[in-house]
Amino acid sequence: MKKKVITALTLATALSSLFGGTAFASTAHYNDATQAAFAISYNEWKANWAETATDYTKVSIEPGADETKLNFCWMTEKDADNEAVVLFGRSKNSLIKFRGTVEATDSSLTGGKAYVSNKVTVTGLKPNTTYYYSVVKNGVESEVRKYTTGSFTDVKMLYVGDPQIGASKGQTQGSETLTNTDGASNTAACNDSYGWNRTLSIAKALNPTINYIISAGDQVNKTGKAKEEEFAGYLSADVLSGTAVATTIGNHDSLTSDYSAHFNVPNETDNGETKAGGDYYYSYGDGLFIVLNTNNYNAAEHEDTIREAVASDPTATWRVVTIHQDIYGSGLDHSETDGMILRTQLTPIFDKYDIDVVLQGHDHTYSRSKLLYGDGQTHDSYEFKLNATGDDYDWDNAYDTTTSENVSLYPEEGDTAGEGRLQQFREDNECYTIEETASNNVIDPKGTLYMTANSASGSKYYELNTTQQSYIAKRSQNWLPSYSVIEMTATTFKIETYEIDDGGTVSEIDDPFTITKTVAR
């Protein structure tokens, strides 16, 4: 592979319109923000962290039900006159009011203080147009921000994995150890939000015309606990004030209502629900995008969502699913244990509805699969259950819903029966067929492409699986933050993936992969 390299000088030029910065460095297993030389220094970021961490009212922007709509969400303190209003228009001086809903939130997540979640949808967007917006927070209009749409026919997206703000807890940074205690003392969240901001700033500077971002889940780290400072850190990234993100519910997001208080997703269904919310879908250009909450293991409900989505846009050229768990990945931590938990159930559903691409996270490594489809055989189905306290999943055991057996994913040495059940679990999940292709440019192929994104923030990395699986075409772990660029037209779907090295150089880590379609649905 001939590596495409974007030098630090090129990057500095691209960034000049945003910040005017240079490069930074990283260490293995996570990125130490104190080593990062960037337009905004870590010391500057840290100096503002106390204010950032305690501001629960930051605005998130999500794609609407189609490209002409845009969803907004933000929390405000509860008062007698709460009103969800976005002021939006093509001129700062003539903004139009769009009204939405005000919903109560769980005050136990905000230190006992009552907040509400404001959700508004803006309509009538045109392609390649600059807009301005402001939101109302407790009767006060926020600073006016800019939002620019891209092309609705040649759509460009960033695809990122696991920001997981706060996951670098326990790592050393200079002379201190990062912790993820609550509020401003969550130094891990400070570290990781800096890295998240840096990655998005670099990616956006090099791809200024992106329409929006797809996040494959685990926006934050704390599981089943209050995590407002982590959401505040996630939403503090400069790019997010003018860029929508289609988020996915990861296992770390799944077990509180925090996620649903901060994000306003389109066409949300009751399928696949956990405390964070359920499945949703939207159309954009020539694509139909379906986002599944695979922390709920009810595959029949996920199929209901896909069926509903397809019926809403049956002729979309591209059908793209985003899930958090990488049912076809190559990370050591998850790809042959909990990552593939839904493989036997989702693979035939994806085949049935002709899903072209599945975007995944969870394994904090990069991989691209070969084109895969099911083997047509009958397999058992599996799920995870919550632990005894209900604040996390029992990651040590898979449950065979067909036989009601418990499968220990980490049997003790000498447990012959346990080792046999684990081997059967792995063999049962060999449920795929590989479609052989001659190159990275395929035309009207059979099967589905599965991508797994590495950490975009650098908050945590995992080792690759000891052996590269037969279904994997390419994988990488260089302990560096990465992101992918997706370009989608009426006939082509192209994905390229980049990593950012210690000096700020951006390099491709895989050859571009392009699917071309010559036949309409």
C-alpha cells in the first residue's frame, strides 16, 4: 500500500482557519494530553476545565429525519418558564423561531438540581448554505453560532469510534495519575476531551465540507452512574458547535437516561430500548442510515426497526447500519467474546434487508472486514445480562437463549466443561460466508462490509487479537487516534481511514475501499 501522508505543514495550513496550531504526541494505550502540542495547549484547556465540567447546558446537534432537517438538544435548569426555542436563519439579524419540547430529566444525575431537556427540530435546510443559530437558556439567548450545510448529493461524513471521555483513568500524566471522580476533579475527562477536540479539529480542517459525523458509541465512560462532566467534555469540542453528530448508544452510555437528555435523535423507536433510549433511523442524500442500540439483545426488535426504516425510504441506494458492538472485529478484548454476541442473529437480518455497510466501535482497534453474508445454517442465539447490582453488564458470561445455558467467557484453568462450552460458543459464531473480491474497488457485490473504528479521542486502546481472523481484510493498532472519511454518491460509497501521529502528521492506515452500484433497488 502506498501511504498517503498529510504533513504537519499541510495540516498547520488547514488548521489556520480554525486555530493556527501544529502537532502533538501520544503514548501507548492512551493519549497523554500534556504531551500534545496543538493550537490550544493542554494547560489552556485545563485552566478552563472547571467551568467546562460544571456546564451541563452545552448544545448538541443531530441529523434530522432527512437532510432538510436538523435536530437540537440542550439541558437547562428547571424554572417556571422553561421554553424550548431555537432561533435559526440565513442572517444573524433575522433568525426565525423554532419551538420544540421540554422534558424532565433525572435530578440524581445532576447532583440533585432539577434540569430539563430541550429538544427542537429545524426544517427547510438547503444544500451548501450557511445558517446562523442561537438557543434560549432560561430566557436568555445564547451566542449566535454558524452552521453550514454541504452537498445533498455528494455527501461526506466523518466516522469515529469510542470517544469514551474519562476512560484514561488510572493512567499517569506527568507526575499525576488521572482519576474519574465527579465534576471538575475528573482529570481523565479533562485529558480525553482535549484529545477529542484535537482529533475533530484536525479532521474537520482537512475535510471542511463534511455534512456530519457518525459516532459508533461510548461517547462517555462511566457506566450506570452520573457522568455530566463527561458529557460536558464531549460536547465542548469546538467542531460540534457547527456540526451534527449521529450518535450510537454504547455499553458505557446505555444504563442511564443521561444520553437521552443530551441528544435528540430522529425517528426514535421503542425497539432496542435501554435506559438511554432505543433504535432510530434517518435518510441523508442517497443513503438510509439505521442506528441500533445493540446493548439490548432483542434481535427481533432490531429487525422491526430495520423493516420500518426500509419502508420509509425503500429506494435508497445505500443502507448503512451503525451498532456499537463489533460483531465482526479484530480486537483482543471483544472480538471473540462479547463483541460477537449478536453475530448469529444479526447477520441473517442484515442479509435479508440487503444492508451494504455496518459501522462499529467497541474494540478500540481498527479493522475492515471482507464482504460477508450468512451461511444459511441454524445457530443458537446469545445475550448478556446485567450484574447483580444492575449498574453494568456481566461481561464474564454469555447466556445461550436457545439452551438456557451459561457460557463463561473466561473459564478457570482445568474447567474442562467450561472450556468446552466456550469453544462451542466460538464455533457457533462461525456463521458467515466470505465473498472473495479481487481488489478494494467492488461493483454490485454480494455481502456486507463491516468496519470497526479505533478510539478517536485516544482515551483508551486495546491490543489486536492474537490471530487475524479469516473474515478480516485489514486491521491496525498503532496506539494513535484515528478517524474515517466516508464519501457517498448515488453510485459509490468510499471509505478512507487516517491516524494522527505524534508530530501531527495525518496518514492513511488502509487503502481506500469503494463499493459501486450500477443497478437501482
